[in-house]
Amino acid sequence: MVVTRSADCTVHDVVAAARNLAPQVIAARDEAERMRHTPPALAKALTEAGLYQMFLPRSVGGMELPPLTAFEAIEELSRADGSVGWCAMIASDIALFTGWLPTDTVRKMAGDPADFRGAGSLRPQGQAWPIDGGYRVKGQWNFASGIMHANWLYCASVIMEGEKPAMTPAGAPKIRAMWLPVDEATIVDTWSSIGMRGTGSQDFTVDNVFVPADRTCFVADPPVEPGPLYNPRLFLITVWTTTAGNALGIARGAIDSFIDIAIRDASTQSTALLRDRPFVQSRVGTAEAILNAARAYVVQAVDAVWQAICAGEPDPSRKIADARLAITHAMHESVRAVDIIFHAAGTNAIYTRNPLERHFRDIHVAVQHYSAFPLHYESAGKVLMGLRPTDPGW
């Protein structure tokens, strides 16, 4: 099957492409761990399948896929390898932010056919001084997952007035994202981690680079793109739905790996295969139930809020609360499912020759993402009781 990076690429193409790439992803896992980023041949295959730009606007040749379609594709990749799924998730999420840039600008950035591979950071770790025609930017950003195969960087920055931050009327520093070609930055080798080693989530620095005004944006402003994908109230749900897909996919891969161990391995204290032991059977059933229930909640809740936004529902707050709650819940339940089967595997689980060990490390890194913070349980609870959360995105 040939998958194109164009607006007429179907939903089936994208999810099927991710599934069909699984053998190549699995074959590259060890190399990715050694290199600490996606190997170039695999990155090329993911690029050609459009898996780094699933949220790129149709107006510039992107697919502009609904959140749950990207969720399924990320889930398939993450089942094979968490790091690969993570990089596709981050790149597609950053492609979403181009919906706040002028269409002609994004078209030039993406090229024809569209080839947009984003990396960067939402943390405002840079400083930007207004000058004629744009900004002068400097700073150092961290956690730039996928930077080794990216072609554009998203650099959240504080707008400066001399040596001090410019302030909003509310008294907060003014923030604006700067978009730079990756070759205008310097990569700093900082990525040494317990899990997600293949994401290449390095730091990068920028030193007094000029960024034209039309390559800057602020996602709290109205979007340029009119589609529901870029609706401000859906923004965090969209980018975090794929994060949940990554966690659920890692957990699914862990269960797959455990079953592979169980059908061929015993232990030092018994010759019986793991699969023939009632305790192990119970643990697999429990993990499966946990994972399926968490996934079903995400699918139901995200679909409900997507339909509400598409229909122009005037106040989808309750549906937004459900979706955000489902996403955070799914990430923690994914960890719980992996922990259950990891411990059921006994000492078999600790060997690096078994992929279960990698899934265990990866899921415990994935759940450190902001979308899994307990704060989101509190915020959803406020909405359910008629209060208004103070954190962004509501």
C-alpha cells in the first residue's frame, strides 16, 4: 500500500500504515536505544506515511485528522515501540500549532508535497526582543523529542522589553512561539534517561536568530484555520488524546510481550510455564480489563466532545471535563496494567532481551507528562461540581 502525505489520504490509510510499519519499528528498537533517537531509515518511512504531520491543516496539504484517528495511529506505533510512537505524537501535535500561523507562511514551511516534521518545546525558555519585521530570539529549550529528524522547531519565548519581560494586562509575562528551521539551532546532547531513550529528546539552543513576524504565534489568540481541530476549547484535548494513545499503546505492547514470555518460559522454582499458572492467568485478565476499560473511556469521551465541537454546542464544558479526565485516567491505568504484568513475570521481566523491560521503563517515563498530572483530576472535579478550574484549557 502506498500512503501519500496529502489531504486525500484516508483514515484507513494512516492507521493501517502505522500498523504495517510495526515490524520495521520492532526491528529498529535496539538501534534506536543505542542511538537515542529514531534511526534515519525508520524516520524516513514514518515521514512518507504522514505520521509526523497528522494534524497539519488541509489548506497546506496536510491531513487534518480527527483526534481519535491520530490516537489510533499513535497507539499502533507505541505498541511496537513507545519512543517511536512518542515522536510521532509530538510531531503531529506541533503540526497542530501551525493552525495559528498565516496559511501562506505554513505552505512555504511545509513545501509541496507537504513535509512538516516539528519538534520543540511549549516551555517558554527563550527570550524574544521585538525588532523591525519580527523578533530577535535566544534561549535554551529542553525535551525536544524527535529533533534529530525534525525540520522545524517550535520555540515558546518570553517577549522582552529591554532586560525585563513585557507583561500582559493581567500581570503575566507575554509569551509567543517562534518557528525556526532546525538548522538555525544547536543541539545540546542532554538526553540520558531511564526510558523513552529512542525519542532523542535533546536540548537545543538559539543565539540571536531573527524570526520574521509571520512565523510567530500565540495559541491563546484566535486560530487562523477554521476547522474544528483548531478550536481553542479542543486544543489540549487534541494534543493529549495522542499522549493517551501513546501510553495505552505501550501498555498493549507490554501485555503482548508478557504473553510471549508466558507461553515459552517457566521460572527458577517451577518447570510449569507461566501461562499454566492460575495466578498469572488472573494477572493477565486483570491487566486486560484495566486497559480496555481505560481505552473505552477515552474513545467515548473524546468522541463526545469532538461531536459537540463540530455541532457548535454552546457550552461543552462537561464533555471537556470528561475527555480530560479520561486522558489522565488512561495514562495512570496504563501504568497500573504494565506494573501488574511486570511483577507477574518475576525475574523474567528484568532481562533486556525481553521487550517487557523496555515497556516498563517507557510507561514510567510517559506518565511524567503534564497531561497525567493529578491536577487534572481536581480540575475535572471542579467542573462536575459547577466550579471553574484555574488551569489553562477550559
